[in-house]
Amino acid sequence: MPENKGKKHFLNLFGTNRLDKQGRNHGRWKIYIGDVMVRNGRFRHGREVGKWRYYHMNGNLFMEEKYKRKLNYIPVTRYHENGNLARTGQARRIESGNIIKYFWFGEWQVYNSAGEYSHTELYENGNLVIGKL
């Protein structure tokens, strides 16, 4: 264990990466790999809420998810590494005990690396059913 003698510690009530009394993620969370932030969003007692952003290792936005209490799906937008739109669609998250299943479903619009519409794909339970509609 590192030596902490002489260091002052304080409770950061409004900081990031906190836990609630039951040990679940709560509040703003920023997750890094090295110096690069790869995930940023808010938890409410262990569940993602609001807008979550994920980043490529070059710092550009990779994906956005919008968790809304009244929706039974998660709107998802993904981006190419160059920052242009890559695809949009919906995902669903189902919890059963300790198992969490996250999967894409329905129609997804796909865009080329220039951000121009290419085609639509159809997913069922995370599996690609039709590659081009």
C-alpha cells in the first residue's frame, strides 16, 4: 500500500467516478485509457442516464448513446475515425440478474467515410438480417 502520511484528503462530493452507498457507479464518469478519454457520461445508481459519448483513441467522437427513462430503446449515432457520420440506429439493453445484454435492432442507416448516405441495414437481436435495403 502506498504511504499517505502528511497528505490531506477530502471528500469530493461533486467529482467524477464516484460510487453510491451500495457501491454502484453514480454521477459523472470519465473513463481513460492512458491520457485519452474513451467514455464520458452519467450514472444514476449503476445505470447509464442521459447522453454518453465514446471516443476513438485519436480523440475524435466514436459514438453517442442517449438513455431516456421513457424510451425502451437507446438512440445510437456512430462516427468514422475522421469525425464523419458512420451510422445511426437503435439499441436495446436488457438486464436479467447479473447478465446485461446490449444489442442493435431495427433499421440502421449507414454512411461512407465522407459522411454520405450509403444504405440501410436491418438488425434483429444484434444480428444483421439484411445487409442492404
